Amino acid sequence: MNIVLTGFMGCGKTTVGKALAEKIKKRFIDTDELIQKTAGKTISEIFAEQGEKKFRKLESKTISQVSKLDNQVIATGGGSVLNPENLKVLNRNGVILFLNTSNDVILKRIENQKNRPLMSVQNQKKQVQKLMKKRMPFYTQADYILDANCSITEIVNEIQRLLCNLQVCTTVTNKKELAKALEFETDLIELRLDQLHENLNELITISSVPVIVKVQFLNQLPEVIRSPAAIVDLDIEQADDFAIQQIRRKQKLVLLSFHDFQKTPSLAQLTKILNQQMQNADIGKIVTLGTNTEDIDAIIGLLKIAKNAGFPLIAFLMGESQKHTRTLMCLKGSLLTYAHVNQPLAVGQSSLQELKQKEACSV
Ligand code: S3P
């Protein structure tokens, strides 16, 4: 997974990026630097000789190449967000961080620098205001918006804190697994009634973290409703109004889940399912088999809709090749990701230990 820094000229993408990469031991790439290296010319020369349009083409080509790599901190040029395709490709394997700085801070930093063609104007203040106004709607599409008016160390620490914020729910079947999950600091526990080898109430009582109970058949509901489970997970296809009411009456949260083990439906189809979940549940879950980049785009789009609506959604893709989406989607708004302590319960699932280790070194 990549960490992508966006923001206006002078917001600190390169300086922060280098410091962050060093701290979390990832490679650092600056797209402007790469463009200059490939073209054998400075950015100012490219602008002067070939124009901004040509520069933007080179920029998109470079972004498309670097976004295919993994485990890097990428500093992008300040105008790259204007092309939606750039953001799209960076999003597929990266968390996008917007370093937000005030116009005054920017002006102070770029005052005496000669390497920014768009700033070679009479009135720099007006130029910053104009460009910032146009770009803000694109910058704010980032996964996180950071106040970058502070020191480099403070920004780097804040980024690390954000990246370590994975909520992991571990599925267990007995007391021994439960103890192991708690020892590795799972954030939630999932108990699936079809796989349970021990008493439901006892396991929930032992757990020091909230428990989600997955109900396979509606006739299992009375037992779950009587239990101290915090969240009840019902398949959206079998949930009815009566079941939902019963769960709510016992002050439990209703989680409506949708799975597709064959494919990922289109964003339009997924949005319909999400709307149904938003109307009837406290939490939604949409997990599908992912095979290509369109599938990743669909889940990212879905998480954006849920985020804007303030609805808690769990969403990622199954599949060995889409393993990275299980953590990436948490950084794009998925409420949590699932893990196991013994053996994977779905294609591409990681162990809790693996995830916690990733978390420690910033994913
Ligand atoms: C630009 C920003 C520059 C560079 C080019 C155009 C922009 O990068 O890509 O001069 O349009 O804002 P920095 O943001 O790294 O200065």
C-alpha cells in the first residue's frame, strides 16, 4: 500500500514525505522529480518549451506508473489532483493525505523560489488565491485532510497515528481462540453460530471487547437476542422488519450484511443495497469477490457515499489478489476489517497477528 501526499505548492509534501518514508521504512518518490529525470529537463523548462498541457500529460503518465508500485510514500505535484484519472489510479493502492496549509504559509514558503512556473507572476498572493479556490474541491476528496501549518515532526506523527487506526474484528470459535485474539488486542470479536464449538453466552461474557454475533438462520435469533451480544449480524436477504425490531428492542445494534462470493456488482447495484442498509440497519457490511480495478473503484465509491451520509459501513474485497483492500478500505472509511487467529475463513483474509504487526509499522 502507498501513502500519497497531495496539496498546494509549498505545503510540505516533499519534506514531509521524505521524513515519513524514513520513519516508516518505505521508499520515497516525488513525481515532479521523476518527471524531470525522465524528461532530462526542469519543470520550468518543460513549461517554457512545451507548455503546461504537455507537462500535465507527463505528470499523468508518471502517476500512472508510480501508482502500480507498492510500499511507497508518493509526493505529487500540486496540480495533479485536477485530473480525476490521477486520483483514481492513486486511490486504488494508496491512502491519500491532503496537507492543508493557509495561503499565508504558502506565500511565505515559495516567496524566493524560482522553480515554480505557475508562481512566476507579478501578484503571487492573487495567484495562490485563484488556484487554491479552483483546487480545493479536488484536494478535499482525499481520504484525510491534515492541518499542515505545523512542524514536519508534528505532521509525520499525525500521519503515523492515522495509519495505525485499524479496527480489527477477529472471528473465533472457542475460548482458546478468544483468549488468543484478546491477547493480540483485537478490537472486536465475531462469533458465527454455525462454527461455534462452545456456549454462546459464556464466550460473550468472557470477551472484554464488543461481540458481533452472526446469525445464519432466523430460528437462531431468540438465543442471540437473549445473549449479551452488542451487535447482531443478519444477512440482508433474510432479514425482515420483525427480526430487526426484536434486535433493536434489546438495545442491540443491527448489522445488515451482503456477500457476493462470485463477483463485485456495479456501483449502482451496490448503492441500492447500501440504501437498503441505511434505511434498516445501524451498520452495513458489503463484502464481494474482487478481480479487477473496477471492483476496487466500486468499493471506494461506495465507501465515499457511506462516509458522506455518516453511515458506518464495513466494505472491502475478497480474493487473494485483492488482499490489500482489507486494510486499505479501513483507511478509506470501512468501519473495520476481519481477521482470524487459526485459519483464514475467506479468501485473502489475514491473521490478527499479521494485521497488528502491519499496524505497528504503519500498514
Ligand atoms: C504545480 C506544482 C508543482 C509542479 C508544477 C505545477 C501546480 O509541484 O508540479 O510546477 O500546478 O501546482 P509542487 O506542488 O511540488 O510545487
